[in-house]
Amino acid sequence: MEMEACLPVALDRGYRLPVASRATRPSPPRRRRDGERRRSELLDAALRCFARRGVLGVGIEDIRREAGASPSSVYNLFADIDEIILALLVRVFDALFAHIAARVRRTRTAEGAVRALVDAHMEWIALHPEQGRFMYQAMSLEGAGLRPQAREQLVAAKARGLQPILEHVQPFVERGAIPKWPPALLDVVLLGAAHEALRRWLAGASELDPAVLRKRLPALAWKSVRREPG
């Protein structure tokens, strides 16, 4: 029977011809999505544990119980507590630097960039005190507590987050509006007071109100680096 003759018979009997599906973007494999979700849940659980007991008071088993996870699901993603601390610290850095970069890149002057950098840092910590407290505690372990490979990953994460900020500030440096200092020195000068004040506030020094700090410390940072006329 010819194909044309077959079609009416097939349709009369209730058959439907296959319709070509539209091309769609392939979704990530479910196993990978599940792994990413489980990883995020474990890091969220770790942050809650660190908020209650501090970085040095938490073990990987505490995090596993907090997340309601099986031992296998934890150890498939993280070998030990150091890997969890590193992963959470990188996640915090990514969010913090993205916030700062978004503020700094909207500025058009050296003074605006410096003030925005300092204010954005304090703004983010004030909005996310648990993450800020964890960050400052974990950073105290950076030099001695983390393995060399972990420290290298942390340095890479910082460099990645700083890159768009440095690129925006570079023209001001080239014009002499901001000193041509290494990034580490600029961090100490611009954010040193903010880091110390925020650490104390997060530790319970209520007299160091972030709202007051945000009014005063950005101007102080600019005075520390601006080029005097003459």
C-alpha cells in the first residue's frame, strides 16, 4: 500500500503521527543538580553550626547532623572539616566581592570608588552578620590552619573577586589619584579600620554601630590615600 493511502486509515484508527519536538537546551544531569543542592545544604548547615559554636568548636559530624545528611553524602563532597571551611569561605568571598564590585563600578571618581569600596564592605557585613563573623574567624586560620593547597585556592578566590574592582580603580591609579600600592597594602590602609571595627561589633561591641561606621570610615579611608595638592 502506498504511504498516501495508509495515512487516512491510520488516522481513522486513532493513531497520531509523531511530532518533532522543539530543540531545547539540555538540562544538567539530575545527579549533578542533586550534588550541587546537597553541597549548598551542607554549607548552609555549616554556617549555622559555626554561628552557634564558632569555627574551632565544630566538627564535620556536627554539620552532618545539622544537615540531616548521611555520612556517605557528606564524605562524597568533602574529605574533612577543612574542605568545608574552605568551600564556605570561598562562597562568602564570592558574594562579598560581587557586592563591592557592583557598587565600585558605578563610580566615576577616585574618591567615589574608595568611599564605595569601604561602605559596600561594611554594608554587606551588616546585612550578613553570620557570614561576616564566620569570615573573620576563618581568616584567622588562613595562615597557619589551612593546608598549602587550600591557601592557594583561597588566594585564587580573592584574586578572582578583586579583579573587576582593580580594573575599575586602575585608571585612577594611573592618573595618580590613588597611590600605586600593592593590593594588599591598599586593603590594609582602606579597610584596616573597617575590619577591626566590624570584628569588634560582631563580637558584641554594640557601641560600634555599623550605621555610624558607614558615615565616618569611608571618608577616613579617602583621607588616607588622597593626593594632597601642591
